[in-house]
Amino acid sequence: MLNFNAFKEELHATLDSVLDQAETLQATAEDPVELDRAWILNKMNDQMAQNIYVLEPGAMQIALGLGHLHKLPRELRDLVYGYAIVDGNVAIVRASKQTNKEASELVFQKGIYRLALGFSNRIINPPLGHSLAENIQNLNIRVNARNFFIDGLDKYLPILHQFDGSTIQRKNCVMTIECCPFFSGIDASQVVRALEDLTGFERVILELDLEWGGEAWSDTMYDIQKDQIWGRIDRAFLHFQELLEPTLGTGHYGFDTEGQRLAFHPRT
């Protein structure tokens, strides 16, 4: 039974031998040399050491440790783990005992877990066990509030509740709410209320992502439309502020080129 590297090396050696023979023919020929498919395949067949190659299963190679990751120094492996967790991919820590040890030591201390709510089956949230949740420092939540009902809450809100409590000190929790500016109201209270107990974060931030049919707001919008939209934004943030201030402390409203946000600093 061969591992993949040994199999690859043997095929490379076979191909090199066939190329050497072709080069010899070409070097001594006075006329153009035609090498058809049959000639090439026959030469490959003559050079191969065995008729059947049996490769180790991939799972066996992973279980032995780091797989191809062992070729990288530890600092580069840490970068690989980091990119994985920033994308919300926690499966890497279950690849082997070694990756579990290394990734858990570093990645979840600096990484970001991303949770999407209200996107039906278009976005699948990676599973997150309690032991891993204890080490995650940053949480990004994106909520689709374009519809009256935000689906998937019964399935995914329990993931969010794994971050409740103040016993573990964390860094940032950012919730971005996607909504249409023309709805009569902007209400995601059922999700926002789940932030009440995230008192262990250094900052909890609420953002609104307002869309105009997926494009930038029209320059031809009437003033009365703009006033109505800003009125809805103000009422939404005021409502969120009233919900969260009793546990997260004073909320600070901000507005700049990146949008509107309401920030809390529970640990201060």
C-alpha cells in the first residue's frame, strides 16, 4: 500500500523515462518524429513497476497527524488555521488530534465565528460545540430581516446562546441586520434580544445594512422618502437601545461613511 507521495514519485519517474526515450529518437532523427498515443501509452506501460497501485485511504493519512501540513513550519500552519476559522470553518479542528491541539490553542483565541440567521438553506452555519465556543473571541452575526419572519431561529439561536454570560472575556460581537428601507418598520427584536446576555464581550455592535433593491440608493429619491427612512432608522436604534442597555450598559450611536451603528461596552 502506497501513500500518495510515493505513487506520485513513481509516475514522475516513469514519465521522465518516456521523455528521455522520445528525446533520444528526436536527437538522432533526420525527419520529423511522430509519436502517437499508442507509442506513448505502451512506453508508460513498459516502465510501470506494477499493474495495480493501492493507495492508503485519505482518512488514514489525516488521522496520523497533520497530513501535508507537517511540511509547513508552525507559524505558517497557524496562518492556515486562522484563515479557516475567519471563514467560519471549524471542521479543521476535527481533522486529526494534532490539528485539534494546534488549532484550538491559537485559532479560537483570535478567530471569528460567523453566524447567519434568516437565510433559509442558502447559508449553512458550521456546527459549534460548547468546548470550542469557550475559546472564540470574536462573533459576527448577519441577520436577514427583509421579511416579516426571520426563519431558522429555533435552529441557530442556541448557537448564539453559547456565548451568554460574563465568565469568559471576549473581544467583539458585531450583528449586521439586512433590511429594506421601505418597510414600514425595521424590527429584528427577536434576534437582537438574544444579545442581552453577551456581557462577556468587550464591545457589542449593532449595524443596519439598508438596501435599495440590491443597489445604491437612488439619487432621485424624494425628500419625504428620505425622511421616512431616517425616521425608521432612528426608531429602530432607539428600540434596540432600550432592549439592550439594562444589561450591556449605555449604547453609543454613531454614523459615518460605513453606515449607522449602535455600540455597547459591557465590560466597562
